[in-house]
Amino acid sequence: MLPCAASQECQKPFPNGEFFDVGGQPYCATHYHAMQGMLCAGCMAPIVGKYLNALGQKWHPEHFSCALCMKSMANIKYRERKGQAYCDPC
């Protein structure tokens, strides 16, 4: 298995020998998705499938929540204050 070529910090072998080829260089899923701007702002894991754009970042729907009560805000309107998202009641 090849080490990840994306970062000096990531030398982990590829699970199942699978990697993303970018310009002939192998990248792990996390670094590949980071290069594409597709890491969840909540959990920092790669986003594959549905996501939300909020606060200038991308989120897994289940990870976008109110900064105060932690209630999911995937399907509701929110208000922003000082870079944080809040549901209407909070």
C-alpha cells in the first residue's frame, strides 16, 4: 500500500489499497476531499452525498446545529451571530 502523498503528516496506508489519483499522485479520501473543499465543518470528515452550505462552509446535514441548544438545523431557518448559527428560539 502507498502512503498518502497529500501531506507530510499523513503517512497512513490506504484502506483496501484504494486511493484518489490526482496528477499521478495518490491521495487518501480525507486529503482528496479537503483539496476539493468537501470536508464537513462540523466533523472534518469527507462529504459524499447531500450537504448544506451555511456560514461560508459545507456541512453534513446532521452536523449543522444550533450553537446554543445543539438542535439540528438541517431543515430550518437559522440566524447568524458572530460566526455562529442559532435556531429561532435560541
